[in-house]
Amino acid sequence: MAQIEIRLPKMGESVTEATITNWLKNIGDKVEIDEPLVEVATDKVDNELPSEAGGILVKRFFEKDQVAKVGEVIALISTDGDGLASSQPQNDVAVSAEAVKEITESIATVKEVVAQVASNAQLDKNGPSGKFYSPLVRSIAEKEGISMEELEQISGSGQGGRVTKKDMLDHMSKRSNSVNTSSTSSAATEPSTSGVVTSSTGNASFLSNIKEPVVIPNPGDEIIEMDRMRKLIAEHMIMSKHVSPHVTSYVEADVTEIVQWREKIKKDFLKREGENITFTPILIEAIVKAIKDFPMINVSVSGTNIIKRKDINIGMATALPSGNLIVPVIKNADRLNLTGLTKSVNELANNARNNKLKPEDIQGGTFTVTNVGSFGNVMGTPIINQPQVAILALGAIRKVPAVIETPHGDFIGIRHKMFLSHSYDHRVVDGALGGQFVRRVADYLESFDPNREL
């Protein structure tokens, strides 16, 4: 019997694993080559994986919601068409009662040893009963000191009896109430302290054991489970703030010439190119020029090494209809003219909103831009998109009164201005570099040629 191993393929740099979100074929189903076989989700994007071979699906090594590593075998396909029948033992082997008893006792002994070891280790994704526990549930259990034995006693309200975050919170609420009730009498007889809680092992231990609070919902509150993407965004943001000491510099730029120029050419551009030209590609063009002037902004940190990037790949944070955020990347942005940047910006933004991005569309960014002005905000303090070291927030363009200097004297006029907020990793980007870079971006915007032709 010929069987083909279907492995989880590499889906871009830094992607090491994926969650199986849905099998499109069941065991025994016929599968055509290149036919979608399974849906997977990474921390970057959701994707359908096509079958690398045609035949009968005879085995699945991972089920829904389980996590597979890149390169691991996730399924077997029989190309002979008889995989199910052939997968059964072909010869019966007679086993004596004594042998069965001996094997059974050995298995019991092994199980006991494994259980003892497991009790002192991290929680496994599958409990002794075979019940699957998600990474979120296991993380909560480990933080709260809930053992696998206690976890197995929790009744799950999820699909197939699976334990959810809500079940964990409810369990901890009952647990807390039980502890509070049992300790009331003893607490009442003990002398009052100053109210300051100290760790017996000192401040360092206290800081290393800081945990997020467990919030108990009040009657009438609505509990909304985070979707998968929101959980990943939350983890990524916490990681970034933990890894990089953030500093933010602000500059105000006069973009009056750009506003007037765009207003003048936008109809002809739409007629000629079939594309709307927004402010975003114009701003990205200025950012790319500034990166060329200050290449140490275009770096990443690996331990004590600084990786200076050759390519300039600009990520642009894009809000999705769900309220989540994704960052498609314009590759080699320094090689594109303004028309090329406009087409790339529009294509990636549309694909993001319609869930049509490919894994490679969100890989390889070296610097990120986020447009907080699209929500009416004048400035922001963006969080660095790891493993990059800087991110620029673009504020709203506003009409403001300003002092205009001329050879014949100064006067007050109405100008279009915007704030640029530059957050950077202070491990490798000092205030001088971070401040000079964002100032240079503003200089390029303010020196824009109002007679420019496309």
C-alpha cells in the first residue's frame, strides 16, 4: 500500500506552527491533488492547504483546534484507494492470558509513573480522559495553580464538553468564594496589619510573579470571548512592550502643498490609472526617503546582534471590519514610484478587508506605518511591531492657524498640518536618531513639489 505523508508546509518566515481550524475532508473521503484538504490559522493569517496527492484520506494526526509544527505530518493519503482496509492488521496473533496480564500490569505501572512526572510538569494539551485543553485554558490553569486533576473535574460548556475561558473564570470564582468563606472566622480573630502585602522572598520575587487580575463579572455583565486573532494581537502587544523599551517623539508637519496638489490631480489620476490616490502612498514615499537617510531605523535586534536590513519593506496597519488589525507589507517600497505605491497600498488594503491576503503578504516588514488620523485622532503612541524597532503613527490632517514667514514679514494664515508620532526601541535607537528620523520625514513632506507631475 502506497501512502503519502501530508506535512504542514512553511508559511512564511517566523511562522513555526499553525492551529488546525477545520478539516475539509473526513477519513475515507476521496481527495484530488491540489484540492483543499484542511484550514489552518497562524499568528499572521488564515489559509486553506491543498492536498499534495490524490487518493483516500486514511489518517489525521491532528484534530480541530490542535496545534501542529511546521514540517510535522498532519495526514496520510493512500494512493491505492484501499487505505482503510489495508490499515487494519492482516494477521491475527494469538496471545496467552498470562502475556495479556503481564502487558496490562506493565502499562498500569508506566501510566502511574507518567502521571507522577506530569503532576510536576507543565499541563499537557490532552488530559488523562482524552479531553483537549486549549493553550489559553492551560495558561490560565498554570497561572492559577490548577492541577490537571482539578482541571479534569471542571465541566466544559464548549463543543464536545471542551473547557472554555468562561468555564475557568466561573471555576475560579467558586474557588475564591470557597476560600474566602472558610477563612472568615480565622481572619476575624487575627490582629489587623498595616494593609501592605509583602512577599516573603522580597521585591524581586514579587515583581517576577505579577499576574493579571482575575475579573469576576457582575450580574447583567456580558462576557465576550476574544476571537483567535484578538488573542494573538493581545499576546503580540504584551510581548512587544516587554521586549522593547518604548520612546515616542512627535513632530508637526505642514502638508498644505500636498493637500492642494492631491486635490488638483486626483480626478485625472483616477481616470488614467483606475485608482484613487490617497495621502498614504505620499506619506510612505517620504518615509522611505528618510529610511535611506537613516538606515539604522531599518534594523532588527537578535540577542546582542543588530541586523541591518537590506530591503525596505513597509508594513501598513489596516483595520478589519471585525475591529481587529492586520499589517500587510509593501515589499521593496524604495523601488516603487508614487503610482506603484498607490496601487500597492490600495490592493493590499482591499485584500485585507476582504480576507484575501496570502501569507507572504504579511511577512518581511522592516518598518510599520499606522494611520490613527483615519479615526480622527491627531496623534498616538503606537506599539512597535516586533521584530522591527520603530513604527510611525500618522495623525489627522487639520486646518489650523499658523505663522507664515515671508521676506516681507510674517502673517497668520490657514494651513493644513498633521502630527507624526514615532515610537522606537530605545535599546538600539536613541533619542537623537529617533527624533532626527521623524523630523526628516516632516522635512520631505514640507518640501513637496506642488508642480509635480505623475
